[in-house]
Amino acid sequence: MSSETPRLSPSEISNTTVSIFRLIAQVVSQPTQSTLILKSPNDAKTEEMITLNNVKLTVADKTYEVDQWYEFICRASDSGDIGFLVLDSVSCPLTENESMSIKGVVALQNLAKRFPDLY
């Protein structure tokens, strides 16, 4: 399954040829019931986070916690729009005094590309 739904970095979304992909991102805000604004790590060296606007939701009444990390299952836009559609998500809960490592997320994305059948 993981090879069929590759994990992408945010810089790869606009150039991907796959229709379904996974993305690890942090919720910045939920401005409306049907859209999200996310930040996702792109580069381990600079720890750059790319902001993704115009993220549409399939379930309009689902709410997300701001500053919480999730792995999103997404569908690329068919109409050539910049945005994409979130089909499902899994929370990445952190216990007290834990934080998500940007370098770790980028390393996971890179490992998933090299070994897609492992995870």
C-alpha cells in the first residue's frame, strides 16, 4: 500500500504524477469548515517549512487541532488548481514535552521514497 500512496514533500505536490499521496504536515489554521492551512517540512538542512493554502476537506465538519501534526492522505487536483483534497488523516500525537523533528520528518519522507514497500 505504501508504494501505491507515496509520501511526498510539499515541493513535490505540484509536479507529481500520482493522484493519491501522503503528506506529513502541521495544521496552522482552519479558516473555514472546508479548508485548512498547513505547514510541511521541505528541507532538513534549512528546516524550511512550506505553507500550503487552499487545502480542501472531504468531510466539512471535521475539525483539526491547530499546531498538531497529522499524516494526510490526499488527492491531487484534477482541474489544475494549486490545492489538493484531504481524503483522510491520522493524528501524530505527541506527549508532554515532546516535539516533532523537522529533520526526522524529511528523513522519513526520503526513506519512504527509497524503500516504498517498508513504510
